[in-house]
Amino acid sequence: MKNLRLKSARAAKDMSQEDLAKACGVTRQTINAIEKGDYNPTINLCIAICRVLDKTLDELFWED
């Protein structure tokens, strides 16, 4: 399932996939795969993404 909340939060911070990837210590391809729903990130990567985007795990990764 696509992670549109992640993509939206990244865009709201005016960050590219590359910017977010560098801030989290991963590749742009990893961020792209997460947004497309092709990759399940580790909890540590989820936390890193949340810290960079100033969001909670629930806001970005919890499915309703």
C-alpha cells in the first residue's frame, strides 16, 4: 500500500526524496520504495523518518 502520508509530510517540509534519504542515512531508492509501498522499513528507520519530518509513528505509518 502506498504511503501517501509520508509523501505528503515530506512535501510539506519542502524536502525531496534525496533530502530525506540523506537526513535518515539511506538511499533515495529506499525512500521511494517506502512511499510506493514496496518496502517495509525497520522500526529504527521509521523513527528516523519521523524525527526528520517532526511526525509521530502513528501519523506516518499506522494504517487506519
